[in-house]
Amino acid sequence: MELPSGTATNRALTDNIFVLIACIINRIPVILCGKPGCSKTSSVQIVISNLKGKKSKNVYFQTLPELVPVSYQGSQNCTSDSIVKVFERADKYLKAKNETELLPVIVFDEIGLAELSAHNPLKVLHSELEVETCRHGFVGLSNWRLDASKMNRALYLACPDPDVNDLQLTAKTILKSMTSTHDQVARIDNKIIDSLAAAYFDLYEHIRVQTQYNNYFGLRNFYSLIKGVVRELMQCKENDNMYEKTRRQITVNFDGSFDGSHYMWKHFCQHLNAMYLYEQYKASPTFNQILDQCMSSRTGRYLMLIGENENVIDYAEHYILKKFQPPPVRTLIGSSFSGDLIEGAVYTEQYNYRVLMDIILYAETPVTLIMRRMGHLYDNLYDLFNQNFAVSGNKQFCRIPLGPLYHPRCLVHENFYCVVFARQQDLIKCDPPFLNRFEKHVINMESLVHRRHWTLASNLISWITKLLPTDINKLFPLPQHLFVDYSDDFICNLVIDACTHSEITIEDSLEYNDDDTNVVMSFCKKILLQTSSFDLPLIMSLKQSDESQALIDEYYEFHENVSFANLIEQALELEVIDNQVIY
């Protein structure tokens, strides 16, 4: 059997291939169930690419039918009608006349996601998967067990978790495939590869008992780590430190809300019998260094940037827009308009279709696509996020379901890159196969923001803190009670906006130029006053000071003139009207 270059014949792959051939040829429905990265999709692709009927290169395979894949991407939006259409499409191949016997194979990817659909689409499988009447090959791929009514109608194969030997074999196969065309094999020590595999296995065993992080890292993180380390070491110069590069790659692939990089690095050094390296490179690269490397190289997996709140995400997006163009950056944000929603967080089919078409068009171009608040569509994009593209004519293709019935092959430009923003509190809702497809990093604003901006933001936060009375209650008032959407990150964004509005660049010495500092602080205080709550004058009245009285007067002076009629009059007097949102 011919295997693609760089394919490791580990336990999971050989078991999957053996069962798939036996079940497909005998038209026995089979469901492969296992964690992301355990060779489910790869084994299906290998079997289909080898069984070509009389055109097969293997003599035995020439006696078997030619397999024709009928692919279907499961999602939480799919319906029963769409699955029925897949079986009807497979029936057409049975009626087709050909020199060799054709056997259509329905490949139902992410069948577990389809089970979560509100339309209950898998009920149509009950009659189609009866062994006595099954006319096609059927392969379902899932990351978790389905309910008993589906599992009882198919052969169920649970893909085993890899042991250390499997991990080392896979890692060495990746190393061999990447270095086969280079003269740098001797430079990469097998001890490094073996120690990385052993360290990952230790991490896997460590987080398996912690339910909140059980699926946060997976085999795709490990495979990406090995590829990144090999790529870095192949480019090493004589004076470069290979362990420094290895430490950076561990951080790139095992970072996030749960930082597994420190655990990995410690155990890597233990298995390498070089604990002195642990202290030497204990400090991991900063967030801005990692972001700069990922956005500049664009060779690894797509990025997931995790923020505590929308202010952090806003600034990270602004940073990317400002620093990493060209290539051009485009942003798609999930809609909150009632016309795009059916109810709650369920979007209309027209809206989903429109956004997916935008993504398909962007994927054909060398752009960086930023996606925010689009969780309702991410399961439609699993094949794109997987980056295991089908190649035809030196071009890359993936499948993106457009509605329940149409799953086209979409062109993906070789320089296309994707960044997904996610809020920390939303990660618990994300499926393991979605999380495992990305390099995950928590946004650290302090590493992105210029120190002068941070100095001004700290001064402004101190000013706000001094406004609060200290002899009332520890829990009231707090800054968030007085100012809408208050957070330290909001204050930092406000300072940056003030510098931009006042045309003061960070090259100007804000720390020593009192005039510029006063301009920025005055602008920020004015904006804060405009976004203050009704509690502000009440709280200010508790502190007898000239500054408190001045703030109270300014508050009432501003709010006295705030009305919709005044807003319209002021807007009509302007030559250029600013974008405004009116509640």
C-alpha cells in the first residue's frame, strides 16, 4: 500500500486501515471514533487513494472495486434532507456504467457535530445503515461516541491513544520526511526528538485527570511542535542555540489559558538529562515576540488569540492591522442585528450563506482574515482550519459546507492566513477538535502597548482610584460602578485613542513633556465623564474638595445639553459627521 510522504505507520493508522478495507469492501458501516489527530481522516484518504480498481498499483487491489468518495461535512446546521441527498448521490454511482465496478463510499466527517444539530438529522441513518440493505461503503468520523441507536447499526472502532513509542515513531517519520531533501540530518539529534515525545506524553497524562484542560492540547499540537522544531533546527546557523529555538517552539504550540509550555520544557530537560537548560531558558518568549513570529512566518497553524474582554481583543486587532500589513488584513465580526437572527444565537440561513461566501472569497487571496464572535459557523470551517488541504494542479483545496445541500471544494491561497479571536469565558463551550486546530495564545496587552502609553494609563487609573471614597464600603463604589464598560484595558485603549486624536506619537516624550501629558489626560477625563453613570455626582458629593465640585459641575453641564434634538442640531452644523451609535 502506497503511503503519502511523511506518514508514520503507527498503531492507530494500521488498525484504521485494516478495519476500513474490510468494512468498506463488505459494505459494513463503520464509525471511527477518536481524539483529534489520531489518523482518522488520513487513513480514509489512504484507503480511497489506493483502491482504484483495475488502475490500482497493487495486484490484490486490482481485484477489488474502485472506491468513489462521496464526502459530507457534518455540522450543527445540517438537516435530514441534506443527508438523504448524500445517499441519493451515492446511488447514482451504482447506476453508472464503467469498465470496473464502482463502489461509492460515503465519508461522513464530524458526524458527532451533526448529532448536536437541533434538526436531529441522523435519524435518517437508521434505515440506511442496516447491514442487510446497505448498498454503499459508509465511514463516519467522530471525536466522541454517538448514541446507541446509531452505534448499534455500525461497526465501532475506538482509535487508541498513542504511547511513547508511537509518538517517537511519528516524530522521527516527520523528521525524516522534512530532512530528506536537505543535508542537515546530522545536525538534528534524535535525543531531542525522543525527549519531546516523552515530554508530550507526560503532559498528556498530567492533563488527562484535569477535566477543565482534558482536551485543551492534542496530537495536532505535538505534530506541529515537531514540524516547527525541525524547521527551526534546519535553519540553524553555527552560532545559533538549538535549545533556545526548541524552547520557543514549545511555547508557540503549548501556550494559552492553560500554559503547558513550562511543564513540557521541564520534562523535556529531564528526559534529556540536562536540567541546567531548564533554568537557562525557563523564561518563555513574550506574547509580542510570539505574535510577531507567527504573523511574519505564516508557516504554522492558524492563530487563536484569547482575550479576557472585548477591549483586549480590540487592541490586539488594532495592533495586527497596524503592524502586519501588507499582506492585507480583513475582519469579519458576527452580527448582532435582529434581522440576521431567528432567535437567541441562532442565525438565519441567508446570513450564514452570505458570511461563508465572504470567507470562501477571502481564502482565495493572500490575506490575513480575522474572525470574531462567529462561533455559529466555525464547525463549517473545520476542513479549512485543519489545513490538511487536498492538492490538485499545485493548488490547495478544502471543503466548506454552504448550507445543508452544497459542499463545494474551495480554493485556498498558499499565503492565506487566519486569526480567530475568542473570549476566555467562551473557551469552555468550544469543542476539542476546534481548539486543537489552532496555536492558542492569551493576549498580553502589556507586551504590545508602548511603555509611555502604559505610564499614562497608570496615571489615569490612579486618578480614578483617588476619586473613590475609602470609608464607605469595600465593594461599592468601584470604578465600574461609575464608568460604563470600565476596565484597566479600556483605560489603556482610551489613552491610545487620545494620543491618536491629539496627533501625539509615542516618539514624543509624554513622560517629560507636561503639555502633551495634560492634553492626553484632559481628553481622557472628558470621555470618562461622558460615559459616567448617574452615581458619579452622588459619589463626588461625598468628598469635599474643589476637584470633586468641579467634576459635579462639569457632569451636569454636559448632561444638561444631552438630548436627541441637540445631537441632531450639532450634527447638522458639521461638514463631516463622525460615526456614532445612538442607544
